[in-house]
Amino acid sequence: MVWSHSFRSGVARAGDFLRDHQRAIRRVQWVIVVVYIALLAIPAITPLPDRTASVFNNLTVLAQFAFWGIWWPFVLVSIPLFGRAWCGLFCPEGALTEWASRHGRGHAIPRWMRWGGWPFVAFSLTTIYGQLVSVYQYPWAVAAVLGGSTVAAIVVGWLYGRDKRVWCKYLCPVNGVFNLLAKLAPWHYRVDAAAWRAPVRRTESINCAPLLPLRNMQGAAECHMCGRCSDYRGAITLTPRSPEAEIVHVENGSGWQTALIVFGLMGLAVGAFLWSASPWFVSIKQSAAAWLVARDIYWPLMDDAPWFILTHYPEVNDSFSWLDGAVILLFIGGAAVIVGGAAFGGLWLADRLLPALEMPGVRDADGRLLRSRLAGVHKLAQGLIPAAGAGVFLGLSATTLTLLQHEGVSTGWANAVRFTLLALALAWSLRFEWRLAGLRTARTAPRLGAVALVTAGLLPFCWAWVLFFVRW
């Protein structure tokens, strides 16, 4: 008990430390901004590396390894470990958009920007576009995808809000992904309602850059963990918690979050990672090419698209034809429908097996709690966050391993680690489904049945990784 109290006090002091060192945090952010811009700009104005280039002698290869081998895979890992501390403490886009907002026009946030579908749409479009222009391989593609996002963040910051992160809250392509993964974080800033109503300290206003309603803040999904509000009014404290607490007891999910989990992270992203290794992709393209040639239709076979629409680097014999682009879209879309559709189907059937989910606080004309079937699916979908996040990490880390192999590092251990991580993530997701089903019935049989149905829906997702890492 003493150890527990000491640990909680130490965690709270960590939040206060962040609050008291905001100037140092901003300095770190600007150092990261400078490094980030250098890694974007310098490779874009230098010649493409040859086959002998290495991370030790070529800045373009170093930037490629930094962005796709280290940066993005391990930022993803950091979110369920530390919450969205990356966003609040280190992210260059967050720092730039907040700086632009501090000195910008300060317009009101338009209604269209508040649309709930942007996290799914932004993630999907960025993922697909990145595949079409080969963002993992070429510096101009990186400049277009990451640099374009950064420019948009600065413009949005300049136009809207005052000293806020409007871009981060509504339009950032990875905001939705980070929002989901942060629900697994073992800490959050807890708000004491009684202390808020009777504050004993720090009643001056503070700037919550991601625009959170601090008084009613629950969970860690949207919090950037920057520490500015620590001990505000004596009511907000960085506190340890169970990594399962938010999904089981706080978050109810929504239609767009469900779409992002099953059709985005578990469907579309799988297709984006798999298409380049798939013999099915080659077969579809060859069949389509033969069909076109037989009908004297040749323009789709041309590889004359500019690099910012389709990959076009003839100097290294790497250019996509219009047919390549179409088949990439078909493959990614097919994966979203098949893999994501199967996962959604398992959730839908599991929901039908369980009693309907009650909607707390929502009652009909007779005063009875309303029950919602669709809300039940969305709640169950939250349980798939560990598996979905692990899938994206496995796909991104494939680039890490490819780059390590190029440097002569042995990766024979990789598949054992990959499938261990995937198995642990799947087990955690199924544990979530068991607990979420338990919120709706205490009977063992329907709970087991619901977990079995969700498991069946995950089989195409699992098989996709077997194909990628073992068969192909």
C-alpha cells in the first residue's frame, strides 16, 4: 500500500515536472522541427542513392531509415505506453501549427472541419497516396506526403484558433490512430470533480492547445500529455490506471472509430503493406494487361504519370503505369472489404448474440433505458484496438527490417518476434471482447460465443500476415 501511494505520488510529480518545464519542452520541439525539416528537404534536393549507399554514408538513406525504420514504428509503440506524449512534447507538426496559431488570424473553427469522419478519411487518403508515390522509397514522395501535411498544419494553424492545435484535433492524418491507441495508456490526467468545484490553487486560465474540455475530461484518447494542466485548480493529476480501464468503462466508440479500426487499420492498411509482395497483385495486373492488349487499349500501360501522382523514377527503372495505380487501388480496396468486412461481420454477429447494449442516461417515453444494437457493435470494436495497432506496427517494422538487411544485419529472428507480438495483441483483444461481453451478460455461454465469433472474423486478418511473412 505504501509502495502504491509512493508510485502514484511519483507519477503526479512527473506531471508537475512537465508543467514547470514548458520552456525547455518548447526548445526541444524546435530542435526536432529543425532536424525534421532537414531530413525532409536535403534528400529531396540531392541525387537518388545508388545500390552501394548506406545509412552511414548517404543522407537520403539515413532519412529513409529515420522516418520509416525508427520514427513512425516506434512513435506508434510509444502511444499505448505513454499516451499521446509524442503529440504534446515532441511532434514537429504540433509545434508548428500551435506556433502559427499563436501568430495567425484567429478565425473561428469552421463547421466542416468538425466533421467526425476526418480521422478515417485523412488516414485512408494518406495511406493510399503514399503507396501510389512509393513514400517509403523516395525523398520527393516523403516531401509530398509528410511535407504536404506539415504545410497544411501551418496553414490551418495560421487561419484558425488562437494558440491552439486545430489541425491536430480535427485533420491530422494520424490523429484517429493515436486517439485509439492512447486508450491503452497506463496513465491519464484524472479530473477530481469535487476539487474542481472548490479550487484551492491555480485558478488562472491555462491554454489547452488540443481544445479539450478540462472540467469533463475522461480518459487519455485526446489528451496530448503536455502537462500544462497538471494540478490545475488542485483537481487535475497525472495518475496511473489499468490499461483496460478506458475501453471497458469509459469509451463507447462511434461509427467512424469502428470504420477506422476494422476497415482502416485492419483492412486498408493490410492491403497497403501486402500488395508489393503479393503474387496475386502480379496475376491481376498481367490478366488486366492481356485483356487491354487484346482490345488494342494501350494508354493504361503507359508510365508517363508525374511522380506526384504515380511513382515515376525512370533513372532507376522504377515507374508505375496507370494500370499499376489502378491495380494498387483495387488490391487495397479489396483488402479493406475482405479483411475489414470479415472483422466487422464477426463483431456484428457477436453483438446479435448478446443482449442489446443499454445506453446510459438515454430513456424512452416510458422512462426505460434505451438499448442500441449499433452502439453495441461500436463498443465491441474498441476491443480490437490492440490487434489493429499491432498490425500497423508489424507492417511499418517490415520496412525497418528491410533497411537493416540492407546494412548487413541478420533478421532471422524476426518472424518469431512478429508472431509473438501478433499473438499477444490478439489475446489482449479477445480478453477485451470477453470483458465487454461481460458488461451485457453474466452468462458464460453467450460470452464465449461472442468471443468465438469475433475470433472467426479475425481469421482473414491473421492469414494476411502469414501470407506476408511466411508464404510470400
